[in-house]
Amino acid sequence: KAGVTQTPRYLIKTRGQQVTLSCSPISGHRSVSWYQQTPGQGLQFLFEYFSETQRNKGNFPGRFSGRQFSNSRSEMNVSTLELGDSALYLCASSLGPGQGRSAFFGQGTRLTVV
Amino acid sequence: KNEVEQSPQNLTAQEGEFITINCSYSVGISALHWLQQHPGGGIVSLFMLSSGKKKHGRLIATINIQEKHSSLHITASHPRDSAVYICAVWIIQGAQKLVFGQGTRLTINP
């Protein structure tokens, strides 16, 4: 069974640009959640999608958005990039939403904003 | 104060030693995860606990809901166990959210 696939693995963007990251979950998994990891803040929960609906959201500004498609693939978008958005963005998939379902993580997308 | 606190932040041990990493939380939770992150960023979910104890190979995780505390134990530690171990909890406060500890960097020397 293929694991969680995130693309691209590495990305360099300029301040003010926008970026879209992609996450393909494990086949059969319908829940996708996104996380940001920085050296200063550690891992932080961004949002979770299940059946194309956002179910949970962390404390991030509206510049961070996401969506999920009918095939469960998810995209995360960050608009008007700031230097502080440089981070490792991880997604995880699970069979169902939240509440401690076993989650499988992708390798992450390392975003650098210059 | 962080909602999830891990200790120690850094731990260095010799191969074969018994390792304990602790996680304390201050809010009501529905479940707790232990995650392992190797250099390069890949994260593996080791355990998901809502009560009691789980064992997988040399890894054991326990949780005490009343005391709001969980421990991750590694028996017969090996250099390949060197990684950052992260505790994460699903918080039950309005909208559910996942909150992470700051991680414990474990180094096992041969």
C-alpha cells in the first residue's frame, strides 16, 4: 500500500507570493490533516478535512487555507507569504476524522520564503 | 504554560539502556499520540492511546487519564532509536484540536 505522498518536497518562494502544497492520502483514507513545523514553535495543527469538509482548524490566520477533493486528495494554500511561513509542512491521513485515529504522515514539504 | 509538556527535552544514553520519556498535559483529551521523527523530517505514528498501556516490539506506551500523564518506554535501546519523540493530544475544548509537546531529542550511543 502506497504511503502518504506530499508534493513538492522542497519549495522556495518569495515574500508576497502564494503557494499550494499537495497531499495524497493512503488509499481508502478519507481524513487528511495538515501541520506546520518550525524550530521556534514546533509542530502546530493547521486543519483537518474529512469528506471534503473542514472539520477542525488550528490557530492560523486566514492566509492559510485548504481543501479536499472527492478522491480525498488535499491541497493547502498559503497566500501573501511571509518570511515566518518558512517551515516543514506535514500532512497525515487516517481512516476517519480526529479523536485519535491512527495517523500516517507524509515526508513533508519544506517551504523556504525569501 | 504549554498545554502539553514533555521531559526531558534532550536525553543521551548508551545502547542497551532502558529509556523513559514523559508527557504531561493540563486539559481534557480524547486521545494521545506518540510520534517519532527522524532527521530529514519524516514522522511515524508509534502509538495512539486513550487508556491503559500498549506495546509494540521494544516500545511501550502508558497513559494515566486521572493524572493526565503518559510515558513512552524503550527497552534495550539501540542507536537506530535515536530520533525526536513527540507527544500529541487531541484536546476536547470546543472544536477539537491536536496539540503537540515540544519533543524529546533522544540520542543512543553505541
